[in-house]
Amino acid sequence: MTTWQRHLVTIAGACALPAATAQANDSLQVHGFAMQAGIYTSDNSFGGDSNDSVSTDYNEAGLNISAEFFQRLRLSAQVVARNAGDYDTGAVRTDYAQIDFAAINNSSDSTSNKAGIRLGRVKNAYGLFNDPRDVAHTRPSIYLPPIIYWEQLRDIMLFRDGGAIYWDNTSNNGTLSFDAGIGKPNVTERMATEALFVPVEHIDADDPRIALARLLWEDAGGNLRLALSTLQAKSDIDIGLFAGEFEARLYLASLQYSSEHWQLTSELAFFNYNVEIADPLAALSRNTYGDALYVQYAWFFTPEWQVYARYDIGYFDRHDRDGDPNDPFMPADATYSRDAGIGTRWDISDNWMFSVEAHYIEGMLALSIVDNPEIRDGNPYWTLIAAELAFRF
């Protein structure tokens, strides 16, 4: 039995008692999910050892539970076990565990107004897909556009330990939502390796912090969604060989239009990546401004079947879109990514979903440094084929 299968059995057993209780209490909800993918790449490794072979290392299983009290207080939590190559090796962790108190919760026939605070391990509201990214059914493809949602930094992107304020207003014109918060991200040696582009065996992060805000509007018919998001992360770092300061700023504009038979989604990101390292390794310091964009079109030719196509591009440094061949730490071909992909999804039932997609990719910015330690010798022209079977309840 594989690691993820053992985790799934454990989670399923833990569900038994809460699920029985939920049947007797409508305010208590228990849900779970599991996903298994197979990934093949012609070169390089993505989500496991997929280089010229099929990897089944990309899988996850999780359980979430929530309970509401007095229409103002909600408690919710989720645990997950996830494998995604060497940078995510299947350890069970808590994705979120939060208290949600709605100080304002008013509604009438045509309007509703809700505002409150969330405290604990809080999910990060960023873009259209970051906060629901943990469940395969809610993602628009097997993996999210990587230079927008940074798969290698999933835990930093997904949650923080801290708090948030929020406000949701619904009227005949649509729904306007605002979410903002601050907290402490989950910084690990693997994530530091991904962010700094050098192997990190041990890291001391002094007062790491992350701040986010998102403004989202959806029209009354649910056809049009627009969002503006910002994220800033900052920390003093000491990895033994050197010490310095890391800071990242991300800005994201999102648009999605849905009709009965098709959907168009696009998000545009601008980011600033700044690492300042003191002597004797000051050459590691860098301050770059990058950008990324994707456009995805999905056609629903039956209620159960869809096909989709996506093109995404990303550049670590918008002033040098081909990279610097003389950079001693970051290979030129690892500073950009251009990805053209097509796929299909079959919603077998409310619980089961199967999807297949194929990508032709130029550049290696989307790759994990942990999975590709010899990335300087990687092939910047590569293909990726993935299949995924997902379950939820």
C-alpha cells in the first residue's frame, strides 16, 4: 500500500463518526477528496520522476469539516496528505483551521450583507483559483497556470497563520466581496530552495510574514467575474552559508466570462522578486520584475464533458525575457516559460471526475528546482502529458 493510500484509509476511518453526526445536524458538514494523476514528460521532471517515463507521484487525499453556530460563528478545518515529487512528499498537514465570526449578517429578499473576521490558519484569497485549489474538481485543469499560482510554493500560497477581515454584499446588481489579511507563512527548506534557486538544507526565517487583499465582483447572473488581488511576502533569512532579506510582491488581475456552453478565463500577473544577501555571497542578490499571463477557453459540449485549451507565458525578468546566460546561479532557460496545452474533462458523476491534457512547453521556469537539481542541463523544449482521476464526497 502506497503512502497516499494509507493516508486515505486513515482519513476515511476518521470520517465515519463525524459523517454519522452530520446526518443528524445540518450545521455540521464533512467532505473529503482524493486524486491520483499520472504524468509523462519528454524531458525534465514535473510532479515526480517523470523524465521520459510515467510518474504516479502526483496524488493527494484530504478531509475537511465545518460547523456553524447561531448563523454568525463557523469553525472549519482541513487536513491533507499530498505527494508532488521531492518537493512535496506526502506528509499530513493542516491546510486550514479557522474561526469565522460574522459581526454583520443581514439579508432581505433582494440583498444580503455580511462582514466579519477569520482567525487561525486562514486560506489565502488570491485570484480566482488559489483558495479552492486544494480540491481537483475546483481547478480548471490538472494543474493551475504555474507562473501565476506557483505550484512549488503551494503551502505558502494556500494558507497563513494569522487573520483576515472580509465583507460580502449581494444585491440585484451582483456580489461584491473584499478580503484582506496578514499572517505567518509556512516556510520550509524545500520552499526556500525553490525561491532562492540554491540548495537549502537548513533555514532560519526571522519573522516571516505575508499580507494579501482581494476585491472580487460577480454579476447577478453569475456570468462575469472580475478580481484584483495583491500579495506581499517578506522575511529575514539565514541558511548558514549566507544571511539576508527576501521580499516578493505580486499583483493579479482576473477575468472570467461563462455562458451556457463555453467559458473564457484570463489572469495577468506582475511581480517583484527581491533578495538582498550580505557579503561574501552578495552575487546571490537580485531584484527583478516579472510578469505572467494565461488565457483558457473551455467548451462544454455536454453537461458532463468539456474540452479546453490554454496558453500561458511567464518571465522572471521582463527586462530580459531570454534570461542571462552568464548568471552563475539561475540558468537562462529557467527564467521563462511558454506553455500551450489542450485537455478534456469528464464529470462521471457528482463524485467522480477524469481528465487528460497535453502541453508543449518552452522554458523551465515552471519546474521545481528540488525535482530538477541539475536544471542547468535540462531541455528547454519539452512536452507534458497528464491524466487524473479524482473523487470527492
